[in-house]
Amino acid sequence: MIPLHDDNPTDITPYVTFTFIGLCVLVFLWQLSLGPNGERAIYSLGMIPATVFGDKSLPPELVVVPAWMTMFTSMFMHGGWMHLIGNMLYLWIFGNNVEDSMGHARFIAFYLVCGVAAVLAQALPNPDSVIPMVGASGAISGVLGAYLLLYPHARVLVVLPLGFLLYTARVPAGFVLGFWFLIQLISSLNANPDEGGVAFGAHAGGFVAGMALIPFFKYARVPLFHPRRPE
């Protein structure tokens, strides 16, 4: 199930959402420009649990920022085109309404806090891991969790691949995001923390953080479980 867009208009221009998308794209293009040195950037700016929570340290030539700061720098890096495109698609569809619910400044804080919560959810169960974590997935998962509580009745146009055919349908956001979270939760429980790959624990942790935090970040006038807008 691939979301394409929702039917949920906003009252403000989501400048922060656009900025986060732009930064992620620019940073990824910078990674590509490094060629073979791109892997060095992953180790320098990606979040390595063993250097943040353990007793490991990077070789001096790879140290660019303090280890704790990589919890933030890692949010703007990606491991490949599909990783980037998938994350930016979800942020594009769901980020604008969450930003609309709390304003620009609060959205910046909300996004970063959710990203850190996602990092902790992935790293703390295995603090000695030396596998770098990169990607905006954890922070965006927080946005998805917030959207679920704010606008579960909004309709989302999705693509449903059935065999060799593609179908489109409009389904409630609550179903789309609930299904997405279920997949992340099951995958995180079955994942091997000693292997690389998708950080499903970060996805699940960020999602839960977004649900927990949205009541404190949204405007008081914005209700949870907003009713569907009339057509």
C-alpha cells in the first residue's frame, strides 16, 4: 500500500516541512558527490550506538561532530534513493497537516524530539552496536503517529499492487497508518539487532513518541480525532 496524497487541506504554508524535505535532498546529493568517500560520511555523521551510549570512539579522522550530535545529523542522511524517496513521500503527504496543527516553531521541536526518541528506541536495546543509523524515518514516524491521532478520518489515496496490476483507492488515514505501524512493530520484534538493514525499532519508537507528544504540541483549539471534512 503506497500513499499518494490525502484530502486534508491546510490553513498555513508548511515552510518547515518543505525545509526538512529540501535539507534531506541536499544532504543526500552531497553524499552522492563524495563518491567512494560517502561511506566515511555515514560513519562520521550517522548515529552509532556504541559511540553515543557505549565505550567505543571513532578514529580521529572520522570525527566531525560530537557523538551525541549525530542523533540529529543522522536524521538528514539516507542510505539510498529509495530510502530518501520513501521518507520524503510520507513527510510530504502527512507533514503539512501536523505542522498546521501546531505552527512552525513547535513543529521543528516536535520533529527533532520524535527523531531522538526513535534513535533511543533503536539504540538502547543494543547500545554496543557499531552499525551506523541514518535516515529521517524515525522523525517522520513521529509525524505519522501524530497524524493518526489528529486526522484518522481523512481520506488517503493509495496504490494497491495486486500481482502485476496496480489499483487505487481512497481509504481512511487511520487504516493506512495503523497498518503501517503494525508492519513496523512486527518487523521490529523479528529483527536481528546485530544485522544492518531497516531500523524498524526506530520506526515504531518514533510513531509511539509522536502519539504521546502530539497532545502537548498541538494548538489547544485543534481537537484530536478530528472529524472528516465534508465533501
